[in-house]
Amino acid sequence: MEVLTYVRQGAIAYENSLGDSGTMYAGDFQAMTAGRGIQHSESNPSTGSFSRVYRIGIRPEQMGLKPRQTQERLSIARRRGGLHAVASCGGTAAPLHIERDSAVYSAVLEPGQHIAYSLAARRCAWLHVVDGEVLLDGLSMTAGDGGGIHSRASVSFTAAGKAEVLLIELASDFADSAG
């Protein structure tokens, strides 16, 4: 399993059986390939504040990958104004690498800002609202909401106020049956 972690608020301390340890803070993204037998633990290092963490599990295309971990801080300023690549399997200038034909993007948007993202044939997407509100095809989505997009040429959404989203693009497992 590959795991992409995003710390939105607070911090997370981690350690694993490979000897990696550290603390991730707000704005940090981490990609981890967890091979068989790896042990990983995380905890909130603060007793006085909470953490808000998003985790995306991605099944790699091949099994038996060597465990690895990479981390990158992507400030809000760096992700403001449009979709910015966070992780991909090549082809995209993303700071983190994942072993799946997919890409993960992050955006911090101002009120009224519109994003249109083209999907190639046999591709689908998942839009997750991290903060604020966006309108996806007229449907209001607020923090914590997510929606799948498939059998379409693009994903199009507008920030109803200040908003933050994650967009995950991947090969469609159901492209043949969807026509």
C-alpha cells in the first residue's frame, strides 16, 4: 500500500521500523510505500491542540515494492490560485512520487475562482473539499465532502468562498463498462 498524508493543521509525529522518524507540520505532505512487515506509528505530539490530517491510500500497480518515505512542505502560498501537483507516477512535475498511474493535486482558491481540469480518455477523478465550499456542477460541497467524476472530459468547479481542495486523477478501472 502507498499512503499519501497531508497535515492541514497541527502536527503529527511518526516513526517506523525502517528507522525513519520525525514530525510533520501543517503544509507537509508525505508519500510512503509500506512494504510487507513494515511497522508505522503516528501520534499528535501536542497535548494542548488538535491535528487535522488527510490520508489517501493508493494501491500500487505492482506488489513487493521496496518501502520508502519522502516528504515535502507545500505552503498555502505555493498552492494558491490553481491546481498544483503534489504526487504522481511521472509525467507531472510533482515533488512526491507514487507507484500508480495517478496524480494528486492541491489548490487553495479565492471566492469565485473557477477551475476546469481536463481528463484524458479512460481517466476519472475524485474531488475532496478540505476547507470552505465549492460548487461542482451546481452542487454545493463543503469541508469533508467528496465526489467522483467519471465518463466525462473534464472536472469543473468554482469556489463559493475561500476554499481548499484535493483532486485525485487516476486510470478508470471501469472505463470499459462505462463506454
